[in-house]
Amino acid sequence: MDFFGAQAQARRLTLWLVFLLLVAVIGMVVVTVLVVTLAVALLDGGQPGADPLALAFDPLLLGGVTLGVLAVVSAGSLARHMQLRAGGAAVAEALGGRPINADTRDPDERRLLNVVEEMAIASGLPVPLVYVLEEEGINAFAAGHTPQDAAIGVTRGAIQSLSRDELQGVVAHEFSHVLHGDMRLNMRLIALLYGILVIGLVGRMLLRGTATRRMVRGSRQNNAQVVLLGAGLALMLVGFIGTLCGNLIKAAVSRQREFLADASAVQYTRNPAGLAGALKRVAAHAQGSELRAAQAEEFSHLYFGRGVSGLRGLTATHPPLATRIRRLEPEWDGELPEPRQALDDRTDEALQAPRTATAATAAATATAAVTGSAFLATGGGVSQRVGEPRDADLEGARGILAEIDPRLLEAVHEPYAARAVIYGILMGAEPESRTRQREALVDAAMPEVLAELERLDQPLRDVLPGQRLALIELCLPMLRQLSVAQYARLHECLERLMAAEHRPGALQWALHRLVTVGSQGATLPRGRRLPLAQAGDAVELLLSSLALAGSDEQDRARAAFDKAAERLDMNLTLRPEPASPQALDDALARCRRLADTERARLLDAMLDCVTHDGHVAPEEAQLLRAVAWSLGCPLPLVTVQN
């Protein structure tokens, strides 16, 4: 499924799930009302002159019970949503995950980080935080509200038992959930189901309270205690039924999305044997994919494997392993590899970390990504490749990483040095601007960061235009771990760099925006989706900036702009003066509200703008990817349509 179609389906599924869960809640309300009315009838119906039916069906009582149930469910869902507002990191930590230090020397953890970084750069996504779960089973998950707050979690059993190709297949599977909107859908499901679960928890507390009274009073029992005991049992039953209905809904959706994620992983890597091998390892492993964390069942629909042994049949969140394997390898005879807890043979080429790109294919794809020549081969439009990385993109990512100065690759994984790399990349090319920007940082940046900036001065000057985005993506995990005070200082430094720029262009603005949004998170567009006609001024401004970035000559810039306007069939006028960063921010915010099909048209028009003369400068290619990234449309590294 294409990126925009998957996103639209995820939104439809969200609405459908909300509707089904509301039906479940209404059913719970009805049952709870019946329980309460029965309790009232038993308590007060025996009194002289009392009418049991009138007492039981008192409108105030019925309304109070209904509002009470809705309030409990809503409060539970809201509380869980607030607990998980930090995104994927909150889920990983709830499962006992530990963030992998970016400069880790553990070979298994280093290999996992390399695989995740390659996949992120290849797909055009920010590098997520990576967690390791100290579990023996083979499993993984992706969690988060947006790609900017996403986290990838992998068990110790997986990173020790899987080869590099198998691990890459698992990571590609999880990236599919990020790209296709499954991750956000799953986070919403967690909050909604938790609200239903709270009803059962209330019944459990009621039972405990009744038991305590019985212990205190001994033989002093009365009808009230019996009714409370019955009410507690009934509420537990209601909560159980509601949770069961929610789990059935969750499982039905999750199973189908797992098949799609498997297919996408193969599409990304062009290596079905890698993913199939990982699934076979799960089947052969003593622990399988089981997780023993206390909250493992709550997050069961997030996992690569089943994760929880009790979920079978209709409540199984994953298809059977054999079914998944045969979809990847139809000729599979059922034979499984020898189970092993860890791969001790470090001579296996698949275990080397990082895997270097020495092949001619990697070199060629890396060159295409850096120079922007790959955009010339897209033919029908760049929107067809949004969120659809291929094996060529992975080879290109390895090629770029292999060509980056090793000092910078080490620096992006260190707290102070990562900030220095960001400042160095965002500095202008002109000596006058760089001198003024360095002076602007003296009073704002930390001394340790300034020292790293001085040490890395030469390798930062030698950075190729096509390597800037990759370096920014690699730095983002370190920036997301800054304290509030550290981030405030980072933001001040970024503002000073932009203010001291002699001629701030669209590319500098786009890179600044990537750092800001990538480190603090993106706000999802709210309100109804817009047609292009209602965002004409914003589209005009973005296309003008893209055309001016490609050429200083007005005639060539106008030709590029007119080509894009022709694609959109809109009456647009080139704006000859560069736009301010604030104006570009406002235009981008408006364009983010465009409907999916309209954003696809805008991306194709942007491609026409940069390829109109048959030549794509590296700066144009980087600007196109950066703007697409900000629009929520991640472009793969090497945009070549097969």
C-alpha cells in the first residue's frame, strides 16, 4: 500500500475503532445500570411502602450511573494518554527498556544502532531512540505518536540471536509501522482500552473494601455488604467483558497490519530470507517471542511477535508464525534452524557493525543521493516514493555513512559534540557569516560545545551538501535527551545562528526547522483538510523559495516556478524576493493541513521545479527532502522509481 493510502486507512481505522469501542462502553453502561438498579431494589425494596421499580428506575439514579461510568472510562483513558504523552520512550520504559547509549561499545548494541540509523536515513525519517529490553525472547516494537517521538525497542534475545540480515528485516518491519501510521493508531488504542479496563479495577477495589469490612466487623454482616460484594463482582465482570471486546477489536486490526508490515519490510530490503529467518528463529527459540514484563499484555499489539502466551485464537494479536513464514517463503518445508541464545561466531560477515558500503552499487546510489541526480529518474512523480524505501536506499545510506568523516560519525553520538556538529552544519558557507556566527555562539553555547566545535572545524568544513541531512538525523537522538535548560540554550543558539546569517536561504531555514522539529517534536495538524485552492498563497511562497534556491537568475527561476504551477493547474505568481523564515514557517504550517492527495500533487510540483532544466543541484535535492520531511512526507534517500 502506498504511503498516503496507508495513512488514510489508519485514520479510517481510528474512527471505526472509536465507534466500536463506544458501542462496547454503551453496553457496559447498560449492564452497570442493571446491576445498580438490582442492588437498589434489594436494599430498599423490602422497606414498608417502598416501590422497588420506582426506586430502581429513578431518572436521577440512572443518569448518575451513566455519567459515572462514562466519567470513569474517560478519566482512565485521559490519564493513560497523559502517561504516554512522551511517546515511544514512555512505552519502552514501561516495559523495562533501557536506552542504548549512542557511544556504546557493546557489539550487539552497536550493530542494532547501525541498522536503525541506516533504515532511518534511507527512509527519510528522523533516527528514533533505541531501547534494549533485557528479555530472553526474540521480539521488538515501535511506539510513538509521531516519527519525532518514536522509539524502537528490541529484546536482548533478538540482538544476540539474529544475524544482521535477520535483524534488518525486523527493524524494517517496525519502520513500516512508523511510516504507515500504525504506530499512532496503536498508541490511541492503548489509551482507549485502558479506560475500559478501569471499570474492572473499580469492581476489584470494591471487593477488597468489602472484604476488609468483613474482617473488621466479624459476624456483623448485613444486606449492604452482600449487595456491595455482588456489585463488585458484577463490575469486575463488566470490565472483563469490555476488555475482551476491546481485545477482540485490537486483535482483528493488529493481525492484518502485521501482514502488511511483513510485506513492506520485504519491499524495503528486497530480502525476504532475512525476515523469514527472523520468524524461524522466533519459532525455534526456547522463549519464543514471550515478554515477561508486568505490562506486556497491555502493549501486546505493538510487538513483532506475539509477546504474550495467553492471547490465542480470536484474541491473538498476531497471525501464526507458520502462516507468516509461508507468505514470505511459499516453499518452506517447516524445518527450523537450531535454537541458540546468542551468536558467538563474530567472524560471520552479517554480524560486522557497521556494514561498510564497498560495492559499486552502494557507491553509485550514494553518489546519486548526494548529487540529486536520482530525482531525474522519478518519471511519474516523487509522491509515488513517499514512505517507500527500497534496497537501493539502504545501499545509499550505507554509502553516505561510509563517506562521512569518522570524526563526525563519532561526534554525533556524544552529547556535547552532537550539538557542535549541528552548529557547524547550520553555519553559512561564506567566511564572513561563519565568523559572525561563531561570535554569536560565544555567550550562548556551553564551553564544552565550543571546544568541540573548534576541534571539528575542518571536518565540518569538508561536509558535502548531501551529507548534511544524514548528520542532522544522526544527531537528533542526542538532542532529544537534553534537559529543559539544555534545550533552551540550544534553541537560543539556533536563533542566534539564523540571525547572524548574512544571506539566510531556504535551505538554511529548512535545516534549522529539521533540527527544531526533530528535537522537540512535531504538532499534528488539526482541523479539516484543505484543498490546494485554499492554500494558494502558502504554495506560491514555498514554490518561489524552491525556484530561487535553484538559480540566482530570475528567468531560470521563473521557468522552474512556471513548470511547477503548470503541474498544479493553478494561477500562481513567482515572488522574486526571498521569504523570511517566519513567513516560510507559516506557509509550511498551512500546507501541512492539505489533504493527502493535495500534498502528493504539491510534492510532484516541487519535483518539477527542481528538475525543469535536467540538472538537480545537491542543495536543491536536500531542500526538497527537507521540505517534504517537514510536510510529513518522508522521501527515501535515493528516489529512483523502478
